[in-house]
Amino acid sequence: MGLAKTEIFTDLQNEIAVIAKAFGHPARVAILQHLFKMDTCVCGDLVNEIGLAQPTISQHLKELKLLGLIKGNVEGTSVCYCIDGENWTKMKAIIMQFLDQDISKTDCC
């Protein structure tokens, strides 16, 4: 398999791609929506809420945590997750700046 060659792109381009990866699977979107809806740390009820197997949920949680969009705390034998507010705000600003670009030419093709 070839290399991603991420070093040839700007830091901002790489950051936007990483953020886009978080939304690249509907399970991660559903997890984020549930965490926002609950507005508190969620411990273990994601399997019932999302409808996927525990190992699958765990993989998506791990990915979201690596991307910095959620954080988790160990409470007894379970891990409780919530949105990382600081990183979420930063991510929103980056995405909004990217999406706020306008097309200057209307007669391109």
C-alpha cells in the first residue's frame, strides 16, 4: 500500500482531513450526536443506543478519542465519555473557515 504523503500538504489541509475522518462513518456521527444529546458523561449505554456490538462501539470511541473530539474517564470498571469542548470549538472554527469559502467564478464549465 502506498504512503499517504501527508507531508506535501499544509498543516491546515492535514487537520481538515483528520477532522473529516471523524465524520467518515455514521456510527461516529451517531455517537457524537448521542453525547451531545445527553450533555453529560456517558458510561456504557452506547451499545443499546447505537445498536452496534461493544467491540465496534469501542473502536469508534477509540477513533474519536484519538481525534480529540471526545475524552474519557475511567470510573470503576467502565469508561465514561463526553465531548471535549475545547477541541470541538477548535474543530468547528477550522471547518467553518473551510466551508465559508465562496466560488468566485460562475461560468467555469
